[in-house]
Amino acid sequence: MSDDEAGRRTDADGSPGLSVAVVDAETPGNVGTIARAMKNFGLADLYLVDPPELDPEGEAYGFAGAAREDVLPGAREVSFDFLVEQFHTVGFTAVTNEDATKHVRYPFATPAELAEDLRGVDAATCLVFGRERVGLTNDELARLDQVASIPASADYPVLNLGQAATVALYELRELSLEESQLPERTDRADERAIEGLHDQFADFLEAVGHPEEKRPKAGRLWRRLLGRAHPTGREVRTLRGVFRKASQRLREE
């Protein structure tokens, strides 16, 4: 792959592709962890600036999981200049500035906000992560296009390098994953079935002897509860059966 091809790379659907770069990582294990997270969330292109030695029998490949087969051996060692010249770049940092008076680390986006921002970027994008101890320097951040930071405890905001990349890639997964292993969520139950459940709840209130003047309020609370819950068809059928049997039992006593 030529340098120009790297900068133009796109996903299968034609949208700009995402790559990951790790600058001056100290431990091979973190590089392997990042490669594994990339594999988890549908990314393939890993760039390494001044990397540690990645022994195929060592820690990096041991931590990489299935990414040892493709992402990690396919990683390219490049210069920081290459990243700046070939990509729209996003640098990640734990320490930010509070306002624009010191703009190197401001403004910043959270990974969730970044996902929305990057949908409008018509260029190959590289997510740049820095060193374990000091992250990216101010000089490096000043050369990057955007800055992102993961919200964490003010008492201890610094995440492990591999953890930070995993969190960021998870939040950006909609840009790189067409589908996951999770099944599609079941649709909300049919409105007629839900209304039938409301009727049976009202019948249950009567059967249990709930004060008549309080039944409208209880019915409204029940309706609001179900409105937030978005029950499935099976859940509605089960609850209707429970209320029906309970009402019958109460009336037989």
C-alpha cells in the first residue's frame, strides 16, 4: 500500500475508513490489546510510531487474540509526519484545558460525541493514542485535527493505554461495524395487546378491592410504567395471564 492509498482508504459502504495509530508505546502488551479491540469493533489498519519490538512469540501476540492473525502482523511502522499528512487525525488525551485560552487541548470531544462528528468527515481518519505514562505531547496534539478525551474520575482520569483505546473504539463502533453478534431487539408489543393489558390491570384492581376513587390514578401510573418499559409481545401475554388468573382466584375466595 502506498502512502497515498493509505490516506484514501474507505470502508466497504464508501464512508471514510477508520485507522488507529499508537505513538511510542512502551509495552508490547498494550499494542496487542489495542489490536484485539480493533478486531472486536471492525477495524483493520494499525499504524505504529516508534513501537517496541513485537515478537510473534511474545506479549503483544499473546494479548492480541484473533487479531494476531491479521491486524497485528499487518501493522505498519510509520512516522508521526505520515499520520499528519495522510489522515484526518484525532488525538486522545486524559488531560484537557477548561477553555479556549489554552487551545492545544481544547475544545475536546468525548468518544460518543466524536462518533457524530466523524460522520461528516469526508476523509480517511486516524485515531491517535499516545504513550502509557505521558500520552501525546502538546507539540504532537497541536499538529492533530481534533482532540478527544474519555470522561473519568477527576481524582484519577488516566486510563491504561489499551483500556482507553478499547473504550474509544467501542463508542465509535457504529462507524466501523455493519452488524454485531447481538440479535436485533424485539419490537414493542402490538398496541391492542398493550391496551388489553391495561384493561386486565383495571379488572385486577377491582378484584383486589382497591378503593374505587384511587383506581384512575393507579391506572395512570401503570400506563406510564408500561410506556417507559416498551414491553414485548411475550411479556404482555405473560402479564395478562398473571392478572387474569389472579383476578379469577380473588373472585373465587
